[in-house]
Amino acid sequence: MTGEISLRGRVLRVGGVKEKVLAAVRFGSNMSSCRANKSDWLEVPREAREKIKAHFVRHVSEVIRIALESK
């Protein structure tokens, strides 16, 4: 997991999305990212995007729900 969350639970925009997605693909995991980073998703090669499920969220409660549903 990488990124930033505000004290009120807001998921904040991060840099280096392409590199983080490629690392998640190598590890075989899914990813959650700030909705503001959705435009960075298009910089990721299509082959990598097809291998990973991305969730674009605004609040940490959404991340927790996604994490618990996948178990």
C-alpha cells in the first residue's frame, strides 16, 4: 500500500502511479487510488491495465470495503 490519507479519511492524489501499478502487476495484487489519479491510469501500458483491477476512491471507507469484499 502506498499513498496518502487525510486526517478525515480523504484519499489524496499521489505521484508515480505508473510505477506503482507496474509493481502491483508484478506482485499480482489489485490497487486502489484516488479518483483524481484516474487520468494517470491511461499512462500505464494496456497490457498491465488488463492484468489488474483498479479501484478509484475518495474516502478510506471505500478502500476498507473493497479490501474486505475481496477476502
